[in-house]
Amino acid sequence: MTDFLRPILCNKCGKELKAQGEVVMEDFLYVNKKWGYFSGKDGRTQEFILCESCVKQLEKQFAIPSKWKDTTELL
């Protein structure tokens, strides 16, 4: 994962994620995609952050629902 600039902002809605010092107090989705062959973005890397609310909105648009599994150890 990259070093995040402060403040951490959701790329979709622009919300600033709450932080105390160096600790982000809200979870978020971080995407870092290295585009490869057969894409219109070949050789480029794209990254963005989505807050939990924007992820929820995005999931409502899915034709096939996300898969879920329980995680017992949170880091």
C-alpha cells in the first residue's frame, strides 16, 4: 500500500476520513490497479480510495453481489 497523503479523501464523494494523528479512524477501500495488455490503460497504474458509504452505493449497482466471508482476525 502506498503512503497516503493527509488528509485522506474519498475519491468519489470527497469526504475526509477521520484520523487521530497517524491513525485513520474509519475503514476504506484502497484500489491500486496496474493495467496490462488488452486494456485502454496499458502500462499505467491507477489508485483511488472509496469511503465505506461509497462502496455501499457502488455495490447496489452490481449485477452479481459481492462474496462475503467472516474474518476472525482483524489487523
